[in-house]
Amino acid sequence: MNKIVCLSTSCYHPFPTRKQHVMNRVSAEEILYFDPPVTYLAPLKDKTAWERLFKYRKPGEKGARENLTVYATPPMLPFFNKNRFINKINQRRMARFVRKKMKLHGFENPILWCYSPTSADAAPHIPHSALVYDCVDRHSAYKGLINEDVVNGLEKDLCEQANTVFSTAIGLHDTLSQYNKNAVMLPNGVNFEHFNRAANETFEVPADMKEIKHPIMGFVGMLQECIDYDKIEYIAKTRPEWSVVLVGKPLPGVNLDYLKQYENIHFLGLKKYDELPAYIQNFDVCLNVFRDGNLSRDVSPLKFYEYLATGKPVVSTPQPEQVLGYADAVYIAYGEEDFVKKCEEALSEPDDAKYNKRIDYARACSWDARVLQMEEILKNNGVK
């Protein structure tokens, strides 16, 4: 495949998401990966953002593969998601920076691979042979300094410029397929080898789990608005002999202080990616809990596929809809009482039949397999 310029919405380090997994595997001659910029106001909310204001002046860093270089990007003006004119100013600056790095690496007309609607105003100023938009979120639903109409307009424009549009969930696909005939839904995947270690190796019990009594109902992931905390509370109230472990941190605007009244709910915070298999190995049941609603139609939970790779029993709400395709390997629960009942069934799983199916499904959903699917779709769309 041609050289790739990736305009990401996630910094390459330290936590890998879909963006990093795809770029680490796609067969390209060379890749330039651009971290998302911060705004000049960012340090007022996050002191650690000071360093990122100036990081773009430093040389690029090598990624997980020798032919991938990571660049920080220049800071931008705030309010770009509220005002299209401001976004155009920002993206022209971004495009100048990208062109400078392209020249340094001898790029002429690479594939431009975008993850943010804001790139709609950068793309016309970055030479490219093809444009790919890989949509992983409902960007207009973010909280903060956002005008929904502005963001949706940017996304529509980006889709219309793209040769191919990928989306991770049915809700996203339903929207984006209206703007581009080459729109394809391709859910997230899993770093199979990494998480399958929980099925094949024996890890030391993490220090902050040693005193937690079993059975443990465990959750890994960002504690965001679309998680069904009512079901987590119901488990804690009705099964005080069970422990609920939450590995992750609440996103801004999510207040879970009311759950801290339950002695059997344990907030362990954010963990390093390399530590996650050890934590999941010590779960008795893995929880995939999403509220019913539009937000859940727009997600493709990484955690679900990571759970599958460990072989651990999984109890899930019927949201997001993609989990229903795995109903013969996981336990789908409808309502709070049924959720507890399905946890009980999972705890007494009679044989290895579901276990083996979970492992097989996870292997089929590996990032290696997902990227091969992407490459085949791009090839059929004339993107080489």
C-alpha cells in the first residue's frame, strides 16, 4: 500500500486504541502518525498539557514498527468545534505542519487517513492520492465547547471527500452511509495475543486485588456516560457477598460517588495496558454493561472483544447490538434481575463449550483480521 499520513484523535502513547492498532498493522511503505493537538486553553484545565504546547518542535519518535514515525502537532485556537471559521484557521496551520513533515520524509501523494471531522478543512490543503475516514465516535455528542451542527457539517464534508468511510457501530454507519456510497461498518477488534495470555499464563494477583473476595464481577474500560451503572448498583445491593471491580477512570462529567457507599464495589482506577490481562484473569465474570439509547448504538466496546480473548465468561446487556452476534458464547441479560441471574449462570458454566467459542470468536476479531478486512475493502475501492 502507498505511504500513509494519519491524522489521529488519540496520542500514539501510552494507551493503544483502534488508531494505533490499525496503523501498527496496515501494510504501508511508510506511515506518519500525527497526534491530536491541544488548544492554547488546555493547560488551564490540565497542567500536564503545558508540555504538549511545545512538543511539536521536537523530532518525531519511532512507533512500534520501524517505518512509523509519530509527530506531536502545533497547538490550536479553542472553540473550533463551535465555529467553522476558527477550524479553518486551525486546519490550515495543521496542513502546513503536515506538509513540512511530508517533505522531510519524501511523501508526495500519500493516503490521508483521518479520524476527526475537523480534518475536513485540512484535507484540501494536504496532497493525497486517496482519503480514508475511520469514524470511531459520535463526535457531535461530545460534551464541552461544541456546536452539534458545526461538527455534523464537518463530518458530512469529510465523508463526501473520502474514497472510503469506515465506522465502528451501526448508529454511526446509518448516518455516514447517507454521505458516501463506500461506507462500511467494521467494528473494533482485539490484540488477541496480548489478552489471550490470561487464558494461557498464570499471573501474580495484582496487589490491589489480593484482599478482594471472590466471586468478582469485573469491568475494564473508561467509566463513561453510556455505561449502565444501575445494573452495577443492583448487583452490589442484591448480592453483597459478590465483589464488583471497576478498572478505569470516570470521564469528565461522570460522578460515581454514590456507588462508593457499597463496600463490595471497588474502584481500582486506570491501569497500564500491559497489566490488564492480569486483572481480567482474576475476574470470575466480565461485565459489558451499556444503557439502552442512542449513545449505545454508536459504540463498539474494545473491552468486549478483549474479554472474549481471555476466555472468561461475559455477561452483557443487549447493547450495543453487535454483541447479539455472540449470544451463543456470552450471556445476554435483559433487565436488572436477569442480569444477576445471568451472572449466576456464568459463575456455574458447566463445560468448555462457551469458553472455546469465545476464544474462536476473539481470534476471528483480532486486529490482524480486521486490518486485512480493511485492506481488502480499500483495494476494491481502488485505494492502493
